[in-house]
Amino acid sequence: MEADRRDARVSTAARYQRRRIDAVKATVAATLALVILPVASRASQSRPASARSPSVPPAEIRANDYATATFRNPVRVDNQWFPLRPGTQLVYRGVTVEGKERIPHRIVFTVTDLVKEIDDVGAVVLWERDYSAGELVEAEIAFFAQDDGGNVWQLGEYPEEYEEGQIVASPLWINGLQGARAGLTMRAVPKKGTPSYSLGWGPAVGFNDRARILKTGTKTCVPVRCYTNVLLTDEYNPDEPGRHQLKYYAPRVGNVRVGWAGKNEESKETLVLTAVNHLGPRAMAGARVAARRLEASAYQRKKIYGQTAPMKRR
């Protein structure tokens, strides 16, 4: 029985590693993306990212429209589909499928009051914990900023993946380091029919996920409440066809449901929002400590992370 539980833990951790890094595909993806992905195209490299300014409406903005000059108040993230107010904590519960077994899954998503400067842009620090069958299998700090047009960008992340309490992987990517580029998390005005967009480009770890808008104005009900005017997106890795993660975003809340699609999807992960918490001073202090502990680990484990400045409190 213990062996079965251990195998389940290992396979669960491996599932998360699959979405972030594949040692074989990373080299292929790095080569192909230089040709086909707009976020790393030669055309986008004709001028430094910091020198470019978006020349398209917010609804049409693409990942290669990232420009540091357009982030005058980047830590004020009030995009209605992806608001990041310090002290907000979202709790999700659901299941993943391993063969015929349904494994309980819980994610805790906390917006800290810390800021990290990346490529001269201040980014809000998110602290996320991922539990499978009650065991912590991943923890990460991720960095988000909002441009002057209301579009939210991810500037990088440092995750740690665990097996039996030991770190087994930490696929770091940070905008501007090792060829990594910021990704577009949420447009200010998402519209169905607009082109897909890069969620980030981390060639050193094989991260090149993309997203597209599937529906707007839909409805979904989760334990917290029922939501209308919901936005539905499809996230996928072009190198892994037939695997899709569906995300439902409610206005002024953010992600409220996660589903899946595709004949090759293995984990069949489903999640629903079960709680929206607003942390008090003591809990916020605990979140800061935990996020800084992860960053200390990043400095110790990843030499490249040493090129970034430490997180600071707002």
C-alpha cells in the first residue's frame, strides 16, 4: 500500500514537470520558436523590447508588444479578469486522474505585498502551493505586472517540485535571462477570434505555453457562487498536441474553474474555486516569509537568479 501511495506521488509530481519541462523537447522547441513564435521572432528582436511601444489596440496586443516604457504603475494590477490585490487568497479543490484513480488536488494562490523588479519593471509577487492527495508537490513564486493599457504580463516564475519533501526540479525562467521573454497573461479587452498569444518563453526550461480565447459572456457555478459574463480560455503547449487546459475567469475575481480537453490529456485535471480569503496582517507576514524562503532557495540553487534584485515589500 505504501508503495502504491509513493508511486502515486511520483507520478503526480512528474505530471507537473511534464507541463513545464521536457528535456528532449526543450532543445527542439528552442530552435523552432526562434522561427515561428512571435515572442522570440527575428522581427521582434530588430529593436530591444524596452525600446518598442505597442502599436495595436489592447484587444489585439500580442506578446511581442511587451515594452518596459509602458509600465508606469505596474504593481497596480486591476484587470477585471486577473486582479491582483495584496492579501487576496484563492483556494481551489478538484481532482486529477492517474489511470483509474482519482486523486484529490488543492491549490492555494496568494497575492503577497512583495514586489520584484525585473527588466526595470516592478512585478507583483504571487505565492502558490499545489497539493496532491494532501502532499505538497509544488510551491512557486511568480511575477506579474500590468501595463498602461491594462494588459497583465507574466515576467517569470521560480517553482520547486517535490517528491517526499525533496526538491526534484526547479525550472526557473525570468524575462531577459537565458533568452526568456515575458508572456501575456490577460488582455485588457479579451475577445473571441483574436490570435493566440504567448504566455511566456523560457527556452532554457522548454516553457512555451500559449493561450487563446474560446468564449466570452458564458456562465459557470462553483462552490463560492455562480458567475455570469465569464471568460473561457484554452492554454496549451504547441509541442504537446491534444493536451489543453481550460480556464474560466469571472469579472473582478479571476480564475474560478479549471477543466481539460484533448485526446492526449493525461492528468484530466479539474478544479473549482472553493474559497476567497482576505488575509490579515499576521497571515500576510507568514506569506512574506514563505515567499522569501522560496527566493532564498532560488538564489542558492540557480546562479542565474543572482542577476535579479531581491523582492521588497511595497
